[in-house]
Amino acid sequence: MIDTIIPTTTEAAEPVTADGTPKMSARDVSVFYGPKQALQSVSVDIHDDKVTAFIGPSGCGKSTFLRCLNRMNDTIPAARVTGDISLDGQDIYASKMDVVQLRARVGMVFQKPNPFPKSIFENVAYGPRIHGLADGKNELEAIVEKSLKRAGLWDEVKDRLQESGTALSGGQQQRLCIARAIAVDPEVILMDEPCSALDPIATAKIEELIHELRGRYAIAIVTHNMQQAARVSQRTAFFHLGEMVEYGRTKDIFTNPREQRTQDYITGRYG
Ligand SMILES: Nc1ncnc2c1ncn2[C@@H]1O[C@H](COP(=O)(O)OP(=O)(O)O)[C@@H](O)[C@H]1O
Ligand SMILES: [Mg+2]
């Protein structure tokens, strides 16, 4: 309510309620692993033009929630998801939803870089090939080049595309995984603590990359590093014990949270 009082055009004073139609929308999402409930009635939106950060202490359900957004939890036999999640207004849990297609539209980058034990070229070419995105060799090469460029890796690997992806440094491997996600022309990129296995320089490169990718893809990033959330995101959702406690403009969450639990977390009272 207070948000709507001051009419102004600056981003800072715009109410989050004016964010517009979300790219993805989660409503009342709960997740159970067998009898154990890991997420309780989470509702969050993800926007095309923004980076959304999910923060909160270890075990609070951040990865579980992220995996709901491209149905990666389907691969965990004990996991059961309830609630509604839509992509461009379409129910992603509808029986007619093609899950392989969904995971191309909503790509994922994991905590530990996981390139295939194949060449750098093949790591990026694999997705476009199985999705039939390239018409011939030249087009496939063009997709690989474009994806590696967007992932900020091209200059470092262009002369050794046939070398193994696993021979790259950790930071390069993670950018290769981002290139692999980009290659199938996603609309949303989910990143689960993408820098937690990286050194500070490699981390800075990924953060810079996230800035560059913003606007082209809707991005959601899980991080337990609050400085990182503050640097890379425009919206933040704070999770605690399976609940989404507070969602808002990143700056507000870190400087002026509404909830005591958020305040306690950002001031380091528990971690
Ligand atoms: N595959 C799984 N099977 C059973 N329990 C799980 C599984 N994955 C996560 N959990 C449990 O769900 C809760 C949330 O975990 P997770 O989503 O990984 O949290 P976070 O990413 O915030 O650290 C934790 O209690 C965790 O032990
Ligand atoms: Mg996690």
C-alpha cells in the first residue's frame, strides 16, 4: 500500500507491484520428499528483464524451489510438487507440457560445473543438435560460436574447440555450462550457486556475465552469498525453513526489510 503513494518515474520508488507480467510465476508451491515437507506454499515471480536472487541459510529449500521451475524435481523419485507454476502463463506441470522442451526453455546451471566428457565444441553443439536447431554444419558452428561469445568464453577457447571441456579451469567450465544452456536458445536461465566452487576472479567473471545476460534472458540465481545477491540481482526472495519469507527489490531487502527474520539473516544473526 505504502508503495503506491509516491508517484515518480525512478526505479527506486516504483512499487514491485508494478513489475508487469512475469515470465514465470509460482503460486503456493509446496514440495515433499517422501513424508518430509521441504517447501511450504511458496509464491514468487520471475521477470524477463530482471535477475532474481534466492537467498537464505543452507537447507531452507532454495535448490528445491529452483528445481521446481524446470521440473528437475521430476528426476527425484521421492519428490512431490504441489501448487502452480507457469511460464508465459502456461502451466509447466500440465500433462501436455513437453519436459525436454521445457528444460531447453528454462535452462539450468549447477553448483559444480558439469561439462560432458567431450570436446568444448561438442558440449555446446549437443543441445542444438538434439533439438534440431541447426540446419547443417555451418549453422551449428555459428550457434557454438555465438553461445561461447555470449558466455564470455570464445576468446579463451576458439583455438582449442576440440579439446576436452573437462580440461578447462573451474571458472571456464562454468562458463562452458552457461554457453551450453544458451545454445538451445532459452528464455530463462536458472543458476544454483554457480560460483560456490570458484575462486574470486572466476566469480567476478561470472557476475559480470550475469550483468551482460540480463535483459536477454530471465535469470534466477540461488546464492548463499549476500554480497553476490546484492551485486547481481534486482529482486530478492529470502527463504527460511522452507518458507519464502520476503520478496522485494534487492536494495530494500538488504537495507530495509519488512520482516524480522530477513533482518536477522542479513545482519548475520543466523546463517
Ligand atoms: N533429494 C532429496 N531427498 C530428500 N530430501 C532432500 C533432497 N534434496 C533436498 N532435501 C531436503 O530438503 C530441504 C531443502 O534442501 P535444499 O533445497 O537443498 O536447500 P538449500 O538449497 O536451500 O540448501 C533440506 O532439508 C534437504 O535435506
Ligand atoms: Mg542448494
